[in-house]
Amino acid sequence: MSIGKRIKELIDAKNMSVKEFAESIEMSYENLHAYISDKREPGSIVLKRLYEVGADLNYIVMGEKKNPKYECENILKDYERIL
């Protein structure tokens, strides 16, 4: 699945129209449509805006969903190293 399709999946999961979502991330409908139709790939500013509205950037960019158990284990290991 492409980055554009994953962005569209995020929009659908938020039960928003493309226009509503574009407004929520302060982007024009035309620019967002270019991303979801895979005519452009988002840069750092767009990715930051997606993150700010709750997107899992690892999933958006790489297509891999975070594993909460794995994340917790890594946090605990980091904490143990600090102590």
C-alpha cells in the first residue's frame, strides 16, 4: 500500500472528508489530494502535521504498525540502562 493510500486510510479512520482533514492540518485540498493520489510524497512539514493529528508516522511512511508490546519493552530497557 502506498503512502497516499495510508494517508487516505488515516482520513477515513477519523471519519473526515479530505477537505475537512486538509483544513485540520492547514493545507489546501489540492495539495492533500496530490498526496493521497500519489502524485507527490509528503516532506517533513507535512509529516509533522500528520503526526500532530495523531498519525503513526512509522505506518504512514514504512507501512509498519507499531507493536505496543515491543514499544513498552524498549522503554523499560532504556529506563533500566539509565538506572
